[in-house]
Amino acid sequence: MSAEIENNKKKRNWKSNFTSFLFVLPYLVMFVSFLFIPLIYGVYISFRDYNLLATDHPFVGLSNYAKIFNPDSVLSSIFFEGLWKTLQFVIYSVPLLVVVGLGLALLLSNLPKKLRGIFRTVYFLPYAVSVSVISILFLWILDTNSGLLNNFLMNLGFDPVPWLTRQPFAWISLVAATIWWTIGFNMIIFINSLNEVPEEIYEAASIDGSSAWQKFIHITLPTIRPIMLFVIIISTIASFNVYGQPYLMTRGGPGDSTEVLLMGIVKQAFEQRELGSASAMAILMALIMISISVIQFKISNPKKERRGGNGK
Amino acid sequence: MGNKRNKILLVILASLIAVLFLIPLLWMISTSFKNDYEAIAGGLNWFPKNFTWDNYTYTLLSQAIDVPIFKWMFNSIFVGIAGTLIIVAIDAMAAYGLARLDVPFKKVLFPLFISTLMIPFVITFLPLYMQFSNLGLLNTYAALIFPYTANAFGVFLLYQFFRGFPKELEEAARLDGANKWDIFIRIVIPSARPVLWTLAIFSFMQIYNDFLWPLVATNTPEMRTITTGIAIMQQGSFVSSYGKLMALTTIATIPILIIFLIGQKQLIKGITQTGIK
């Protein structure tokens, strides 16, 4: 009899497990079809000489990767020059994305409470707009002859600046457009972390006669440091993915000075139609980005422990 | 008091920065009411000398074959809504299952899903292109919708919510004889409404504004989304026709701006809860 109960229980468990599994099933199907299989398939393609127009796609092992690391090959220059341009964009944009984001958050949190909401909305507003709208809009504003900015500068007696057709102005323009577009996101994260700094500590510091700057350095910065590292990492990842702005605003120019890695990969895939080598480059680019994410993970873990220690 | 004067200075500074944030959008609207000559002539006139609706009537009403703007708007909104509905439905089910039910292998599945949050789109977009191409599904709504539904962001966001959801409600319903599905639909979903809205707004904005995937997944004018459509116009027949381009970008921006303003609170909540772009 006890065996029968045991059996029934097992049956029930099995049935229960099955109905529960049905809850996960639809997402699992999407996950496998549009994430897991593409991952495997991407690696498969990268091991082949995969020309889109050819009917035959012979297996070539690691040869696509070998070409990327062979300094004499065209592929190598596409990859490493593209990577260098992407890195330049990261280096120019990330410090500003972090510092300006924090600056705006500090500014907002020092405004009278009634005004915070409206200013937050205004600073966050461009985040809603798509990259193609942003790019075309800045293309227009930065136009050398008819653009708003140069007309403004000429009114002040300056010469027009070739914002998109000469360096370093092209980088400045791409970074400025990106900051205008996405800074609201970082600002929101910083506002939230600033709210977590205990009010009493500031009050105690005021009584001790600390200046605003001292309070910022000794209280605010150490408290928000984990969030700051987090923002640095997500901004780095976002900047690594840059594509739309140079594709639409500078077309990779002047020359090919802003032709970032993702542009090179898309060109290799859809202009040269070489899917195999394009996939190999894409995988390498992704590995670089995943390494950055892993570093983020390592950095943001102690943060959780500390929060736990505060009894939160 | 010096304090009060400081506050006033800060408000002035904040207002100046706000002007910087608004100028590009206002200039876009201003230019959209200028004819091409006035636009190209430059100058700083915020109010068009020859105010005209021509850019809007041309982009919206002309029979120009390469400007099917209604179709583009329809595509973007349709794909955005369909994708969002699928994402919210399947992510809510999966997250609830993983957080609360006896799903087999859930200790493996959840970390597996979450670890893919680190995987950048660059690694999957070429094989996705090939997959849809092999199936003959490039240039279809399926290609424009399904790749977004694999994103684990929603599962992660909702899992955290369901983890903190009080067990008592579910148990009371279970004692009344309700099955898992009943409990999910009648009790869990209604109380998860705010966080589901957060996910919905994130998803809609992501799909509506996406650029690279719809650019490679479609190749005929009728199947373009509005974001890719305007990019192609800028390189094609509207090149340096800034009055028309600005009318186009203004039209493209209105729906998403409305969604943004309505859903801003949810959006901010989502960002602060997960911090994921």
C-alpha cells in the first residue's frame, strides 16, 4: 500500500513538473530558436569559407581567425583598424558619459523638489528617439554651410567648422550626439544611487563644517562608487556597439577615420558577401565585449555583499 | 541667505542645460515647416519666413513610390506591439515558472537564461540573418518580430518581482482548488501589472527604435520600419532636402515620444531596478 502511495506521489510530481514546465516552454522555444541556435550557427559559419553567392561553403577550420591575426591580410586590417576606431569612440565617449551623467544627477538632486521632475524629463527626453532620427538631426544641425551650429558661430564672428568632414571634429560630433542622446539613462541610474546616500551623514559633515566639495569627495563618491563602476561598464558596452551614428552621420569618414568595427563587419557580410570571415570578426568582437561584462560582474559582486552588510 | 541665491543659480544653470537638450528637437520641428530653399540658406530663423505644410503633405500624401510612410509607421507600430505582447506573455510565464513553480532543471535554466544578457547582438545577427534567409523568411514580419523575443531581460526583471510576491495569495487560491494556470492568470498577473508595464514600455521602445536588425532583415521599401526608412530616404531621394527629412523625423518621433511621456515612470523604475540598457 505504501508503495502505491509512493507511486501516486511520483505520478503527481511528474504531472506537476510537466505543467510547470509548460510555463517555461514558450520562452524556451524562442530562446533556443533565436539565441542558442544562432550562437552555434555563427560559430559553424565562422569555420567555413562562406560566400553568400557561392553554392558551396567549404569547411576551412580556423583559417578565418588565422587571417584576422595575420598582419598581412586585408581581414586583419579591417578588424584591427575597426577595433581601434571603436576603441577611440569608447575612450572619447565613456568618460564624458559618466562625468556628465553624474553631474546632471547631482544638479537635479540639488534643485528644489518641485522642479526636479520637469528637468529630469527634459534631460531624459532624447533617450526616447531612435538612432536614425538623432543622426539625421545632428547631420542637419552640424551641416557646414546651412547647419544651425555654424550659423550661430558665424553670427558670433567665427569661421564655419567642418564638423563632420574633418578630424578631430568628426569624433567630437559623434560623441556630442551620443551624449545628447543617451546621457539621460546614466543620469537616472546616478539619481537613484544618490538617493541611497544616508541624509544623516551629510548633516553630520555639515556640523563638522565640511564644504560641499569635501562632502562630495569624502561621502558621495565612496558611496556611489560601485554604481559608478557599473555605469562605466554599461557605457563601455554601449559605446562598443556604436554603429548608427557613424553609419549615418559621417559614413565612416572623413577618409575611413570613423569606420568602426561593427561597420566593417556589416560591410564584410553584405557588401563583400563573405559571411564566414564576417562571423569570425563578430565572434571576436563579442568575446572582447563579454570579457568586459565579466569584469563588470567581478566588480559589482562585492557591492552586493556590502549592501547586505548594511542590513538592506 | 547665500543658500537661496545658490539655489537660484542652480535653477538657472539647469534651465540653460535644458535649452541645450531641447534645441535640436525644436530645430527639427522648425525646419520641418520651411521650404528647402529656406532650410538650405541657413540662418537662425526659428520661425520660418515662409511657413509651409508642404513637407508634411508631400511625405504623407504624395504618391512617391519610395516614401510609403504610412506603411513604415504601420510596420513599426505593428512589429512593436506584436513583439511586446509576445515578450510580456512568454517572459511572465517563464519568470513565474522559474521563481515559483516546480520546473524541472530550473537551477540550470535560470542561470543559462541570465548569462545570455552578456551576449551582445553582434554575435547573433549574422547567423539570424542566415537562419531567416534559409527559411525564406527575410523581409517578413516574423523576421522583424521573433529575434527580440529571445531576450532574457524580461525574464530577469519579472523573476525578481515574482520572487518577492507574497505566497499567501497563491496558497489561498490553491486551497480553493484553483490550478497553476488559474492562479497565474487570475491572481499573479493582475498584481504584477506595474512591472509588466515596465517591461512592455522597454520592449516597445527597443523594437520601435532598433536600427541594425531591421536594416539587414528587410530589403524592400514596403517592409522597412520607420527608423530604417528615414535612414534610406536620407541617403536617397531626400538627400539634403532637410525640410522633408525633418518632417519625416518629426512624424517618426511623435508616437515614441508619446509612449515615453506616458511610460516615463515605469521606464525609470525598470532602469533603477536592473540597470540594463
